Amino acid sequence: MHRSDLIDLLAEGLPPDVVRTGYRCTGVDQNAECATVSFSNGETVTSDVVVAADGIHSVLREYGEESLAAVPSGSVGYRGLIPAASVSWPAGTVRVWIGPGRHFVTYPVRSGALLTFLAAVPTDAEMGESWSAPGDPAALAREFAGWDPLVESIIGQVDTTFRWRLHDREPLAKWTNGRLTLLGDAAHAMLPHVGQGANQAIEDGAALAAVLGEADRTTAAPALLTYESVRRDRTARVQQISRSSLAHMRAASGSAGELREPPRAEDMSWLFGYDAEAEAYAAMGTHDGLA
């Protein structure tokens, strides 16, 4: 899915005025009864729980017991979108090209109207963690000069691309501190090579909704620990296979144009056959939300 289409789909189900923009979190205070979040605009909000879904640069992760430095992968990624019709893309097709030190992944979004791509190339340059730093289409074209003509044709349609250093983080041993817990990239930033960053955040949301749906003010803090217990080991495993996938592609690329067979991928049914809500109810000893 195109990310903006997913956001629109999720937003359609929200009550009016529930999302407020222009609130940059600066800190949180809590006690046995409640938690209070402070914002840079001077406002505060008090609630039963605080869910830090504030991304790889999470401010609230600092209020847990540890905050880990970003781990560079040695690659930089270019992303972009082009009209699928501009290269006569076969409907529903996902393609991955692997070469020495580089790979190029392309797949359709927006019901096949657009193609999105990720082009990963090696780099030792120091770059910040940003999804929105502009890239140079000409530099991207140089990185893949002489590749499959279809790859060159896709890159030839690119007017705008974004470039970012691919980082992740080591799995956190603890997500929850009292009435504060983490969700998504704030908890488990991962490399994009299994396509699971957004998916794991959505699973987090499903599990968290299940446990909080069974909680009240007095049981909210223990409920957050149940949520963490359901999600922490699974997301750590996904973080690891995202790293392993990059290592597999590098191994397959060989050197001097040699292509080698990558290590055999593990059975992924544990990833794609998972029901986050059911797992949360199982951890609480409930079924379909009923004791």
C-alpha cells in the first residue's frame, strides 16, 4: 500500500478532532494514579497511559531504562514513486535485482497505478536518520548504470527521490515504565529488507488495543506489561531477520559480478500467519475479548 493511502484509511475510522497536530512532546511525568505529557507549545495532557509512538527519534524512549544508539547498516537507501504505465509494469509483479553491494526492489502500490522502489547502495558517509532528505536522481542513475534495462528505465522516470542512511537499533530489553510504553519504531526500529516496519507497528496497535480494552485505570500499568510481553520477543526476531535479509543479499551478490546462491530463507509462516489480537487475548487468558 502507498503509505498515505494507509494513513487515510486508518484516519477515516477516527472520531472528529481526535488527532491534534502541532504537539511536539518534550517529556512525561507520572505517579501511581496517572501520567502527564508536556508539549513544546506549553500544553500538558493527563491520562491513564502514555503510548510513545514517536518513531526512531523517540523522545519518550529516554524515559525508559535504556536508550540505544542507532546501528548503521553500511547502506544508504533511495526511495521514490513512478507511474507503473511509464515502464509497462506487469500487474501484481514484485521484482528484486541483486548485484555487487547493491540491490533494487520494485513493487506496485495504489492498485497498480504506481511503482515504488527501494535502491540500496553501500556507503561509509555519515548521515542522520531521516526519511525525507532529498536524493539526487542522477547519482542514483550512476549507482545502477549498466544494470538490467528495466532498472535503468525505472530510474530514468524518477524526478524526485529521497535518500537516507539505513539504520536500526538493537532490541530493547524493556519497553514499559509504569504507565508509559513504546510502540512501532520507538520500540523496534528495523531495516526495511523484510518490509515489516509499518506492519509490526500495526500489530503492536492491535495487541495494545486488546489489552487496554480489558483494563481500567487501576489495571492499566500491568496491562502494558502484558502488551510488552506479547510483542517484545516477536519484534526482536523481525529486527534480526531484517538484518539477515540484507546479509543474504550481500552474500548472493558476490563480487566482480559473480552471483551466488543466498542462504536458504527460514520458514516464514510464523511471521505471516500471526494474529496479534489473538495472542494478546491468550496472554490475558481471554478469548475474543471475553473471559
